Amino acid sequence: MSDYFLGLDCSTQSLTGIIVDSSSIIYKVSINFDKELPQYNTTNGIIILENEKVVHSFPLMWVEALELIFDKISNHISIENIKAISGSGQQHGTVYLNNKFEHALQALNPKDAIINQLKGCFSRQTSPIWMDSSTTRQCEEIRKSLGGLKETIKITGSNTFERFSGPQIRKFYQENPEGYLQTSIIHLVSSYMATILLGKNAPIDHGDGAGMNLMNIQTKQWDNRALNATAPNLREKLPPLRDSYNIIGKISPYFIKKFGFDPDMILVAWSGDNPNSLIGVGLIDKGKVAISLGTSDTYFGYMKKLHLDLSGEGHVFGAPTGDYMSLICYKNGSLAREKIKEKFNLNWDKFSELLKRSPPGNNGKVILPYFFPEIVPLVLEPKVYRFGLNENDIEGNVRGIIEAQFLSMRLHSQWISEKPQDIYATGGGSVNNDILQVAADIFQTPIRQFNITDSAALGAAFRSLKSYYDFIKKGKNWNIIVSKFLNSQSTIEITPKLKNRDLYDEMVILYKKCEDYILRNGEDPEFMRKQFVEKYFSS
Ligand code: XUL
């Protein structure tokens, strides 16, 4: 009888589960929120409230998906063989619960669905998520009271960002002081899902905790200055902070009775999707970075020694190994690629064909693709800017969006001192070799593509396995765990084309000039763009 380990990922658009044994993936299953829970009326897993800056989702929907996924898992494998569960959540999103919550959790009756029994337990019915960009005022207030940009970064690991939990909590406190008063506990998506499984309040881990502007990045404790700058009595409304590998307890009787879990199965702290992905693609060493092409595009790397981005664009989070990770995050990821695909009525095959057919450098056509408010660089009012590119030029727009995404990553990741020898690609978009070829050429670095693209769920499964073996004192080190799995996966290496090196070295400068012009009152880039066209495309 094999021991199984489950990793769950509660992401923006779906809940995914991956079950592994000690060396291979046994089963994978996913619940798409829009399709399988249509009663919540979400689009891509989200709802837009007053305006496009206010982006929320439903904490009860995530729990309903959890019950659905356990149903599916129990139809496929012997659920009592699962020895440990850990999980991953979209980062920064906050869940607000009142004083009825813990009691209701402990009294859950397996004869009824959880959602019916927790309905009265939310002091806020919806949860602001990472796509929300409505807290600029609160960001400024918190930054100011922490002593400005550099101090804020030194204390919390990041500048204040609209989507981060602290500014979101402050906004709730300011706009609905009564609701805030009635809030007994505030969870992240990750710690909330762990709480549901545990049957009592679970801790927040150092990986996800670092995305709140509330945790001190040096001491990994709640920071008094940040708490005070955010909202009154906040410390008593937050769960404790713990290491990501912490065993938080056993699964609650509700799930044992309803789905047949082993009562001795252990639960490991949940973390954010990016820290989980770090492990899921095997980044436990220096010199490696990953790009994740999903609802958000992210670029991240493992970091042994704390190194902060004092310019304020990047973040430092805790890594599941207990070390650190660097990250930059884009909102104009897969949804922006889809905007172009839909505008021209393409499917992905056609999109790829056009990408392959168009020349690197795009004949000097540049797009700044802010279809949605952007995080890096900060753009609050979405607008798409085109240079030398007609809105209706299909090929130019297809290549334009992909080049823009990786030129921007190359430009804004320069603070990360680790220079990658290899880039690991993950996330739904990473199945597309033609997209990855553009990335390889722009970074002039080989890109490794895995056949498992759900690295957050896989990372959570690895974390549950690792903590379980540590618990039964058969400790396996990270290297053994990740190499066993990742070496058994078929990976494809996409090699950069050297002939495109000089072109992209220059194009990244041109791209910056376009950004400077639009966002920082810089000089008109037209002269430079024409020189670029002249040099590479006049024949
Ligand atoms: C990271 C971020 C996103 C979310 C969504 O800072 O905001 O990557 O975690 O998955």
C-alpha cells in the first residue's frame, strides 16, 4: 500500500489537486470556478465590484470547490492512503471572519455541505484578491507612516502595493469600521483553506505572510510599526506566523467522516502560489530562476541571503525551505495574451503560427500592453500604447504582446542579482514552445519546459511529502525530493538563438524608452525606434 501526498492549489481561476507517492505523480484533478460553480457568476474566477480596480472573489466558492475536489479524488484513489496534505493559495487575498466562525467550524456536520454551515461567519462576504488595485491612498498612508519607500521595503520586504493585504485591510477598516470591528480573524487565502481543513484557525506561513506589508522580513514576526500603520488592534485579528514546513495538526472530523481520510493524516502549513511554485519547479539552489505564465505572469528566483529591491518594484518573500525568494509580478499575463488572441479571433495554434512567422524585433513595432492595471511598472489606468504598430496589424500585435511581456521582465528583473544560467518555465502558457522561444531569445538563456505546468500544486505536494518524512524521522532532503520527481519528468530545453542577442540587447533599451515616455514624461522614443528599424530591418 503506497503512501500518498496531496498538494492543493486554490488559484484565481481554479482549485487543482496533485497526488504524488514518493517518486511519481499519481493523479491530477482541477475544478474550474466559472464552469463548475456557475452559481457564483465569476468570470475567470473573479467579480468586479464598483469599478475595474475593485476585484474580489468568494471565500465560500473556494470551500465548495474543496468539497467537490475531495469527491473527485475519492472516486479515483483510496483517500485513506493520503498521509499528508499541504496547499497553495493565490497570494495577498484576504478573508474576514466574525466570532461565530471557529465555533461553526468545530461543529460542522458531515451530513450537510460546509457552505450552508459557514454562511453567517463572514464579516465581509467577498474577498479582495491580488488583482485589486483600489488601495493607492492606503499604500501612500502606510508608506508614509513607515518612514518612506526605503524604510517600508527594509521592514516588510516590499514597497506597499495595492494588492498587498495590509493596504487592503486598512481600506476595509476605513470604509467599513463596523465590519472591521466585527472581524475576529483575518486570513489569507492560503491560511483560510488550511483553517477549513484543520477545523480551527491555522497559521500564516512566512512565504505568504511576506506579501502583506505586515511581516518583518528580517525577523519573520508581525511588525508593530506596520500593524499600527494599518489598522487598530490588528495583531489580535491575525493568526500567528509559522515556517512553511510547520505541521499544523490533523484534519478535522468533518472530513474524516465525510470523505474517509485517515485520522492520523497530517496537515502542513499552506503557502502562497509563488513560494509553492518555487519548490514545484525545483528551485532550491542559487543560479536558477523561473517564469510562471498564468493569470499573473511572475518571474522568481531562490535567494539564500536577503537582498531587497530598494527601487520598490520587486518583492522578497519567504521560501518554503526557510530561505528567501525574489519575485516580480505582472497582471497583464495570460488575460492580456487572450485579449490579443480574441481581438483577432485566433486559436492558440494560429497565434503560434503568426508568432513563428514574424521576425524577432517585430520590425521595430512595440506595444505597452496595459489591458489591465499593471503592477510592474505601476499603471493604475489601463491603456494599450502602440509605437509604429497599427491596431489591426495581426502579426505585429501577436509578436508585440509576447515581446513586450519578456522585454519588461528582463528590464524589471535587473535588481535580482542572481544571473540565471537556466530559466524554468511553468504555468498554463508554458506549454507553448513558440512563446518560450521568444523568452529564450530575449533573456539569451536556455528555457526548460516541464510537462507538468501546475507547479504550485506540485510544490504543495512536495512540501507535504517532505514534512511527513521529517515527521516520521526518515528525513529526505529537498535535493533528493525534487530531483527524483523532476528528473523523471520529460523536459524540453529551448535554446536561445545567438543571432538575436544584439537585437534584443538594443530592443530592451528601446522598450525602456517607450515606458519612460508614457509613464515618466521621458523623451519621445521615435528617433531611437527609427534607428533600430534602420539597423535591423532595412534591406
Ligand atoms: C504575486 C501575485 C500573484 C498571485 C496570483 O505577488 O500577486 O502571482 O499570487 O496567483
